[in-house]
Amino acid sequence: MKNPLKEKLENGKSVLGSFLGIYSPPLVEMIGYAGYDFVVIDDEHGAFSTTELEDMIRTADSVDLVPIVRVSYDQSSVQKALDRGALGIQVPMINTKEEAEEAVEKAKYPPRGRRGAAYSHRAAHYGKEKGKKFLDESDEEILVIPHIETLEAAENFHEIINVEGIDFPFIGTTDLSVNMGYKEEGPNHLEVRKVVERIYKEAKERNIKIGTVANDAIGANNAYDKGASYVGIVAINVITNALGDVLQSTNK
């Protein structure tokens, strides 16, 4: 098991992916054919059955997209995503060192964590891969990415990123702005931008990679300029905006 996304990041490359919260294997294929590095299958806000989640991951594999799953808050969400073949998890609402440690424990096998071991699932090639080699490679290659999306998380940033097994943090700017009380202004509010800049600064000082979300190419380039290495574009926003642009530009 090798995670090409992890390898790219470790080699200092920036990567671009797409968040997808609707069940659509053809759209996953299109994202892959377009040349993106990864897809984040949104099992926090999206509506997926376990079978649909596996279909999306299988499709990502078929077009050389690294499948990442943004999981929900329970143990089984992590277990099922990884057993289906996800090569990383994004974990929402990680606010403390203890919560970061819990996320790692859910994703890693004993003795590092408490992920349940089995070999009959897709990630283990339905029993073809098994034993110490499979378990150790899974622990090494699967990305664990905590979301920093509250003021509490920002204040505990240095403790969260120092937890063994955490690969890098992800700034959730929308949730951060809502949790800070700026529902109307959103991520562009000055106080939110100050917190985000502080996170980027600390990450740079500690030589920590960082991820975030963007709505378009301008937002992605701004994130890279600030120091992000891992940026996810929201696919539905891209589609919605493109549909609106066509409508506005059409004489009817």
C-alpha cells in the first residue's frame, strides 16, 4: 500500500483536490480525468450509504485520484471509510490535544490505536493482504487530518499538531467564522482573517504543512501563497457558479 498524495506532500509539492458531497461516480471520474490529485468524499455533510461510499472510493482509484473521506463524529465512520479503501480521513471539529489523540486512535491499529482489524474488506483486497505488513503499511500511509474550525482549536493549535500520528491540520474557514460569531460576514471578517493568518504563521514557523478549502482558482492560489500545501475546491460551488455564469451570459 502506497499513498501517492502523502509522497507528493513529503517531497514538497502542493496538491489540489475537490470536495464532493453528492453520490456521483461519474463526477469523481471527471475530477480525476481533469488531473486533480485527490477527492474528499464528504461523509460529514454528504448523504452516502456505506455501499455508495465504497463506489466513490473505487471510482477514485480507477482514475488515479487519492480518496480521502471527511468522516462524521463516530467510531464506525472512520472504520468504514478506511475499510472501504480511503487513504486518508479529515476529522471535523478537533478542538483539543485529547480529541486529536482520539482521532489518531480511531485510524491506527493496536498498539498505536484501536482500529478494529479485519482482512475481508476492500482495503485488504478481500483477504489477499493480511498480517503485520498490511497493518503496519496502513498505519504508515493513511493520512489523519484534523479540522481546525473553532477559536478553541486555533488556541490549541500547537498542541494538536504535535500529537503523534497527525499528518497536518486543515483550516475550515466557514465553520471557524460561524463559531466565532460572524455568520453574516463569513471567512472574510477581519477577526477571522487574523486567526487564520496566525495559524499559517505558526505552521510556517514549525515547518508544518497545512490544508484548507477554496471556492475557485483565485481562492486556491491565495491559499498557496499563504503557505497551504493541500487545497480542496468545493465541486458543487464550481458547478453552481459555472451554471450561473452561463445563464447570465446567455441571450434569452
